[in-house]
Amino acid sequence: MSRLSTALLGGTGVVGQRLAELLARHPWFKLKAVYAGKTAGLKYQEVKWHSEPPAEVADLEVLRLEDFNGGYDVVFSALPSEVAGRAEEHAAEAGCAVFSNASSHRMDPDVPLVVPEVNPEHLELITAQRKLRGWSGLIATDPNCTTVGLVMALKPIASEYRIRAVRVATLQAASGAGYPGVPSLDLIDNAIPYIPGEEEKIAREARKILGELDGGRVKEADIRVEAACNRVPVLDGHLECVFIETEEPVSPDHVMDLLREFRGLPQELKLPTAPDQPIVVLEHQDRPQPRLDRGAGSPPGMSITVGRVRRGSSAASLLLTLLVHNTIRGAAGCALLLAELAAEMGWLS
Amino acid sequence: MSRLSTALLGGTGVVGQRLAELLARHPWFKLKAVYAGKTAGLKYQEVKWHSEPPAEVADLEVLRLEDFNGGYDVVFSALPSEVAGRAEEHAAEAGCAVFSNASSHRMDPDVPLVVPEVNPEHLELITAQRKLRGWSGLIATDPNCTTVGLVMALKPIASEYRIRAVRVATLQAASGAGYPGVPSLDLIDNAIPYIPGEEEKIAREARKILGELDGGRVKEADIRVEAACNRVPVLDGHLECVFIETEEPVSPDHVMDLLREFRGLPQELKLPTAPDQPIVVLEHQDRPQPRLDRGAGSPPGMSITVGRVRRGSSAASLLLTLLVHNTIRGAAGCALLLAELAAEMGWLS
Amino acid sequence: MSRLSTALLGGTGVVGQRLAELLARHPWFKLKAVYAGKTAGLKYQEVKWHSEPPAEVADLEVLRLEDFNGGYDVVFSALPSEVAGRAEEHAAEAGCAVFSNASSHRMDPDVPLVVPEVNPEHLELITAQRKLRGWSGLIATDPNCTTVGLVMALKPIASEYRIRAVRVATLQAASGAGYPGVPSLDLIDNAIPYIPGEEEKIAREARKILGELDGGRVKEADIRVEAACNRVPVLDGHLECVFIETEEPVSPDHVMDLLREFRGLPQELKLPTAPDQPIVVLEHQDRPQPRLDRGAGSPPGMSITVGRVRRGSSAASLLLTLLVHNTIRGAAGCALLLAELAAEMGWLS
Amino acid sequence: MSRLSTALLGGTGVVGQRLAELLARHPWFKLKAVYAGKTAGLKYQEVKWHSEPPAEVADLEVLRLEDFNGGYDVVFSALPSEVAGRAEEHAAEAGCAVFSNASSHRMDPDVPLVVPEVNPEHLELITAQRKLRGWSGLIATDPNCTTVGLVMALKPIASEYRIRAVRVATLQAASGAGYPGVPSLDLIDNAIPYIPGEEEKIAREARKILGELDGGRVKEADIRVEAACNRVPVLDGHLECVFIETEEPVSPDHVMDLLREFRGLPQELKLPTAPDQPIVVLEHQDRPQPRLDRGAGSPPGMSITVGRVRRGSSAASLLLTLLVHNTIRGAAGCALLLAELAAEMGWLS
């Protein structure tokens, strides 16, 4: 097929640039336009890049977000949440299929919040969304970067054990705050025990994603989720220490098998951006480490890594540590995989 | 009174140097000798210092640990645990009062493991210890640096609430691994999700410290403790994210009051190294931060700081973040305060 | 005497806060007002502080720079250079003695650019300045932070050797870029070999400061100065590797003596902020180091440290490494010492 | 041809591992054995790796260096200099062609010290070496990592200008100190202005490499070289600020052309590890930066990058900043390219 005409809203931030890289040679989507705020008017390669700008799109002119007026099959949104909400609705009204990394619509009851390996069936919400909003387009969202890693690890466990409570403490990379993001003066010889809004997002998004589709809406999972989020002096890769309580006794060895063997619909459909193995289990007790493991999977950064799976203080208590590349699997790559899934499932036609 | 004659075993490591600094102008203890392994024969100021060597002890010759033969009122031990056990026993046999930062004897049933504000009454174990071992001296220990911060925060809460379970995830500073400790190649742009032995120490030491003295021995507290420990690129100051489950509903505001108002026996006795306020509660939601808050209290680093006290996912669930200066309150300062307490309570005579 | 009424323009930045700290308990100057841009209206303690706000000024309301209208004996300016020029002229017109850390007026022929130990006699330019501009006030400036350290080390050498050329390569701390300054994403696992405008400033400011007063104006020193400036992941403290060519053979030992024995007018006058020893010579070959040595002197950070004084590839070639605390001796402390000097020399009456 | 049988001495250090990676799929050399000190007996993949161990050699058993007894066509040495000297002589006596990254033999008059693009003709020293030492094998060396970058940038300039003096100040990465190398406690929020032996190596090695072969020996270049070396908190990539004095006026634009167009014998011979363009000239004034540019070239890390080429304080003065990947182009890759060059020039037969 000829590639779908694609636009990128918010293409100049940290996540937008990752999307551009992943889209540069994509077999299904052709990036035709990049929209942004302050840098409109520059060539795409002239904005501040955090890696080499991909040659395929280096010469695109950055367009003004206000001038966006639809006309694309697919729209990716990496906009800041202050402006994302309205712009994405506008795009969906104009008939575009919008895949968003912004938080604005994630918790709307008629908007799917999806990690493709975890809850692909939630895309069914689009039916209600189109009916309710009268759109020919659609909005589908991916979760907060930290949530992505968490629900990927929980899903295979939840398939065999009833999870009662999850506590997660995170060590999050600087790139999660965007650019310029966290000043050096705040992060040299330091860590910051607070990330605005993050803990609430993890709790409510995880419950929605792990919830069940029930009569055209999602019934949230009945799992207690508590989070404590910290920023650390690391470039990329969020580390998450997870304490899991189950209803019944849980075996760490069995859980490691479940994680290793976990495959989802993207793997089954052999989607272009789907890693063969979504979860890589590491056996060295000092892994995963952000710098060593954030590039796991193929495309690099699309697999999460899990280590230190161990029993807690009771038979129904399990601890593990996971790592998710926050701007790839946790953001750009997740949105792209979601678009591929929606395309393959027929939602774009 | 004239100052008590004091020796320092393992005086050249990170904790040993902190002890020397704190002892340099101490009103009760006079540091007369420093014993160490490889650097014996050098002047104390000639070993690798991590700050300025205190003038009072700069010219002491570092003595060989093998040549230690007692003859001091007080002995502080900051030895590596491989050699600490036997050396400390030897000192106690020789009639010295040994205050140890090493892990070797912490869990011995007849050895007090004490944070002076938390469980001063456990020093009573010395009676049994002397009887059992036939010593005129004694061994008393302080806990692992991470445990010190944890039990200090838990104690005032436990005074009003029954704590059922504690999960703690830590972000620990490089100095906790000693010197040379963690190579730069392992910690630049990275975090390490594992610290050998640390998680087990936290669990078992916290239960002993919070336990009750019962007929000459300690009955461990019936609290589930789970820990996940991480090393981060920070010089000093361990950050701990604590998830607490109580039996009954818990009020964050009430807990903040309890923490703020907490005072222990060292404060009552006005011990020289006791901070006026053992726990400083910070109200900015992005605090405590290691670099900004590790020097809290007077002497600097002797108070822990606590922030982000908040309700979890149920009424009986509480979250907070604490910071403990690992080499001061968590080690050298804690040992020194313990010695002061023991002296004041009459155990040294 | 009663303390001089003092205002601080640009008091909320990194250097402004250092000035406030140094002024908090100053015997001669009383800080009465703080002016700033965006944060006007807040209490001073409510702006983002990089250390604890001094209690003496914590409750001052931050005033709008546009509302500044003179009425102070002394004005310190830590304004960004875009707005400093006009505001400082305005203050001098209004009769204030302005001591500025901004670059706007440094190279004006009638404005003294002074490091108090190095060229106090340049204050004489004020006579011409007042005549030319018709002011009752005055403007005097201190140099760029890197230049301060450089000319302090060169001055005693220049007193005995004719210096032909100076090449300096710097490793500059993040705080030199202000706050928010350098993003973490640019400085983790990285260094940046460029600081806008810095190299030119070093060359021309050093030549002015080391120049001679000649008939009411400064004749620049005939020294070739070349600089290469780099940003490194350090909080405070600029390290400078200096290659010096002299006309005649130079002895490292002699130079070390010259540096150690160097005293200036501030020491002679016993100014409150003058360190006893402006230059501390370190003998360990791996010093000075930013974290260990930036606090040298009293007040802390007011002395520079010099180490590794050694011969180069010819008898008339000398190398050394120096460290200057960029926000204290290199900025806030230098401006304050300059004001003390001007006061003591009678320029304020 | 069938691949040459190859051994790696000192294969478990930082440079040794890089060599193993580069050799893993090498078309000419087949890595058959790895020798090391303390880790002998382990499988190669079981030693501490700083990246993924290459599958081709993961199962090799690490052999004891003392058991090395020749029997290979080619031997790479990444041994510490304390043991390298004798071991390499032993290998050359045994008929092996030894390519060494150690400093032991670099300054021997009959041992070539070669950067393949810069002074390939120096391999001719092997004739004298074999005669003198009676070896059928040979020893050829590559220089210190910092020197490699420096002489690569100087060579094309020296081809058109007479260079009188070179001053270089470096910001060197932690990996240059090997593993464990620099402790985190020494490098967080810090820089160290001293690297033992490094400055002397740069001066004397650069003069030898840029020297001319004259009657079977190298006549050192008559260039004054001065160096000031610093360690900074960066993983890989040494940054060098270079001040160059020439006899005649020098044009930065011309120099940039010379650097860009520079090609050597490895490029002409299309050696497998030769980058197409040995020197990449960057035009953004804030480049090169270690993290962004250390991977330049193909294979990644084999090109040096140069930026900020600018005039100094006179017409015959030039400044530039260069970056060399210290463990690849500066060490492992340089040794490998040297072996390829020697093989292609017929020295191995």
C-alpha cells in the first residue's frame, strides 16, 4: 500500500523528536508535516536536536500549530497537555486518526488508553467515541511513560494471579521532563522526590488500562495503586521498584516465566515496531540499570527489562524492579505501535 | 570530668573519618589512637581524606589493627564487617566500651542495636551480655545507615498507630559504599538497583530496634518490612520512599505533628551530639532533597528530614519520603550519640 | 557608623542570592530593598532559593525594577546585562554608588573595572566619570568570574616578571550560567566547549585590569590573552589551566612564593570581606579540585586556590591551575569587597 | 585468505573489551584466545563487561597470562604497563606480530609509535627492530589516547604550516582511567586537574609521531608541546582545547579545509577499520561535545571531530577544540587499524 499521510503535532520536543526518528523510514506512515509552537518557520533540522535529525525530514519546514487544519490520515500528538486537548479534538473532527502522547484525553471515558500488548481490545471504545462526538476521525492515547512500564509487567502476572495492591517507587530520567526540563543546578549531586502529577497519573491510568471493557466502557481494575516518584541524574530510562501483593501465594520463578513468555497482539500481528519479546528478564541481581538496559529490544528501547524478581515478606508478596525507556517504549514508540495496531485492526479506514 | 581515653578502629574509611571529625573537639571523649589496616604507619593526615583532616588528630600515627590491645575507656569501630567481629570482641574482653558501626554483632541477641532516640532502653542488654560473655567491657551497635532513618521516622508513628507493614524503596548515596566504593563508570548517567545485603539488614534490624525488651531479650516487632535499595549518583544522603500500612485510619496531619514533636532521651539528657529536633518536617512538596537537606540539624547532619507525608490508597495507608545523612546520622554521629547515651546512663563505669 | 542604606538590583538570580547572603550581617551595608523582574510582588524567601534564604531579609518584598528610583547610598547590581546598563546609569544619576557584576559598563573608558587586590587604584577613574557624566553617584564594576581568578594569579607574577602571553582553558561550573541555566540533558555525561562571549571577555577584561592608569584613563596591558572556555558538570567553582609565557626565565618555586605572599589593599585595610590570604597555594599535585577547594578562605570562597605550578617547555614558560569560586570571589564577593574598598577610600561620601 | 590467528593480552579491561568487540566479526583477524590476570579461569562473558560481550567470543575461557607461550600470528596487548613490557617482548620473540596499546615500548627507538593516518612510514623501524633484537615477530605501538587525537589534528596543519608550539588542555573521560578507575566520590560535582604521567606522554609521543624517519630512526619534530590534563565526569570521549602557534600567518578557513580533506594511507588502502573521513569538522560553535560526537565515523568512534577553529591573539595563532573517543580511536581502534596497516604493508609475513 502507499504510505499513509502523516502529521506530527509538537514535533520539536524530546518525544516529538523520537517520533520523527521512528517515523523516518516507517513502512506504513509517511511524515509529511511537523507542527510546533515557538520554532515555527525554521527548518526541522534547525531546531535544537538531542540526536542527529533524520535526513528524510530534516528539510521540512516547521509549521505553526494554529495553521493545522487536518488533511492527514494519521496525526501523532506530542504536544504539551495545555494545548493538546483542543488541538487533538480539532484533528479528530477533521477526520484524522489521532494518536496522542498527551495526558489531556487519557481519562475520557470514550477515549482508549492503550498499551498495545496489554489492552488492545480497548480500541473498541472508538465506536462509542465516534457516535458520541460525531467524528469520522478518532483519538487514541498512550499512557504516561512510567505507567507503560508498570502495566506491561503487571499484565502477565495478572493473567495468573489476582493482584490486590501495587506500590511503586520510581527513579526517573531527566528526559522525562522534556527540554530544557530540569536545570543542572537541581540535579548535580541530587535527586528530587517529586514529579508534579505523576503519582496520580500512574494510579488512575494503570487502573484504566488493566480494566475490563464492559458494555462499551472500561470498568477500572480493582487494584490499589500507590506511587512515589523521584527524579535522578540519568538521561533516559525510568527505573521502577515494584511491591506487589497478591490474593494467593505467588512464585517468583513462575512470574519470571510469565514475564519472559508474555506476547501480545502486536507480536502476533508482527507489527513493524513490535519487539519480539516485550519483556526481557535479566538474571544478574544488579540489573536492570538505565544506561546498560534502556536500549533493550528491537527497535532499540521497545522492550522493558525486569530484574530482581523476588519474594517479599509473605508468600503473597512479590518484589521486582523494571526499567522502561521513557521516551521510546514509554512515549514515542508506544504511540507509534498503537497507530500500527489501530491501522492493522481496521480503525483507520 | 577529664575526657575519656578513646580509640578509633577503622579510622581511615569514610565513616571513620566522620567519627574523627566529630570527636575532634568532643567534650567527653579524647581521641588518642587510630587503628587501621593498610595505611598503618602513615600520619593520619597523610591518608586519603574526603574533607580536611581535623587539626587535633592530624599528626596521630595510624597504628596497625593487629597491635590493638585495649587500654582505652571507649572504642569506636568503623571496621569492615569481615574484621570487625573479632576485633570488637577482643576490645570488649580487654575492658573497653565498644560502640560499633559494623554489622557483625548487630543481630546477636545479647548485643544492643540502638538508635538513641528510638530504643535507648535496649542498652539494658549489656547486663546479659556481660554475664554471658564474662566481659568488663561491652559492645553496643548502631544499625545500617538506611535503617537509622527509617526507624527514626517510624518510632513516633508507632507510638500512636499500630504499623502492620512497611515498604521502603531507597535512593542511596555513593558514600554509603565507602571509598573507593562505586566506580564512576558504573554511576555516571546510571543508577544501580541493588546493594548487597542492604535489604535484608533493613528488614531485620528495623524489627529488632522497634522490638520490646522482654525478660532480658528483645522481642522483635511484628511489622512486615520490605525494602528495595538503589544506588544513585549522589555524594551523601540516603533518600527513602516509605509506604506504611496501619491497622487503623491514619491522618497525615497528625503524623506530621508526631514527627515534628518527637524527642527522645538524648534530647532530654541534652547529650552533646543530640540535635534539638531529631526530625525536621519539610512542607515544600519537592523536599527533602539530598544536597539541600542532608546537613539538617545541629550538629549538621544529625537530624533526619521528612517530607511529602500523604495518604495512600486507603485510610490506613500513609506515604512519606525521608532523608538521612548516611555517614553522619546514619553512622558516625549515631555511634557517637550512642556512646554519649551509654556514658550518661552509667554503662561506662 | 550607622550602616549605609543599600539596595540590590537583580536579587533573585544565583549571584544576587549570594550577595544577599553576604550582606545579611554586613557591618557597613544594610540591605533595605531587593528589586527584580518577574518575581516582583513575592516575599524574598518565596522566590526559588539555591540555599537557605537569610533570615534578615527573608521577609522583604521583592520590588519591581521599573519602580527603582534611587534613594540608597549603595546599590549592588546583579542584573542580566540586557537590562543592567540603563538601570545602573539611572541609579548613578540618582546619586547612588553602584557596584555592578554586569558586563554592560565594564569596558567603558571612564568606568573602573576592579578586582580589589589587583587594581584598586583604578577607582580613580570615578573622578573622570563624574565629570564626564555629571553624576553625584558612580558606577564601578567587577569582571567576569573567570577573569577574577585569572588576574588574581597573574598580578603577583606580573610584579616580578614581564608576561608576554597567557593562554587559559577553563572548566566552568553550571552556576556560572545562572538559573535555570544549563539543562541537565546537556550536561549529564557531557561537557560543552563553548560559553557565549566568555573568551572575549576574559581577554579584554584581563588587559584592562592589568593595565596602568595613565592620565585619567587606563592603558591596557600589553599581554596576549587567549581563552578556551568549557562547561562541565560541576555546581560551583571554575577551574582554569593557565599557560604563561614570560620574557625572562621563570622559577616555579619563586612564583609559588609570590602567590602565597601576595596581599593587596583590602588586606592592608582589613576590609570586612577581605580574606587574610587571597591566594592559597596547594601542594598536592591533584589540587585544586572544585568540590574540595571552592570554599577556601574566609569568608568561605573568597580566596582562590592555585596548584600544579610547573615549568613548561622552555625556561620562560610556566603552567599552573587555579580555582575560583565563581559566584563568591568571582562575582558577589568581589562586588562586595569592591564596595567596601570604595567606601574606605572615601568614594561614597 | 583465512583469518589470522589472534590472541588478546589483557582482554578484560576497558580497552581489551573494546578490542574484543571490534575483533568479533573482523574479516582478517580471528580472536582465538584471551589472556588476563586475576580473572583467568572464568568464561570471557563472566568477567565484568561494560557492554554486551560479543557472542563470538563469549564462551572463550580466559587464560592465565603466565601461560602465554606464543603460537599466534597476531597479538594485541591491552595490558597494564607494569606487565606489558616483558610480555610483549616474549610474544615478539615467539614470532608474533604484537600491536600494543601499552606505554612500555612506545619510546623505544626501534619501536614504531604509529597513528596509521599520520605516520605509517614509521613501521619501517621494524626492520631495525628485528635486526637489533633478533626477532621474527615484531612490536608496534599506538600512542596514549589523548595523543592520538592531537596528532591527527596537527598532521594536516603541519603539512602546510610550520608549527612552533602546541599547548593543549584536556577534559578527559572516566573510561580513560580503566575499571574500576576513578571512584564516584572523586568525580561527582568535581573535576580533577591531574592525570599521572599523561602530560609528559602527550609531549614526547607527539614529537616522536610527528617526527621524520631518518636513517632507520625517528628524528623528533621540533615542536614545543605543553599539556594540562583534567579528568571530568564523562563516560567516554576526551575533549582537547588546543592552542597552536605557527611560524607564518594561519587561516582558520584554510585549516578547516585541510582537516576535512585529510586522508591517510588507511583510507587509500581501504582498510576494514579505516573511517572514510578521519576528521569530521563541526560548524556549530558549541561542538564537539563528548556525548553527542564521540561516536563519529564508521566504525563508530573511529573519526575524531574538530570544532571552534578560530584565530588567536595574533595572525600566527590558531585555536581549536577536538574530541577523540578515547577507548576506540584513542586505543582499541587505533591498535586494530595499525595491525591492518601492518598486514596490508606486508610486515606480518
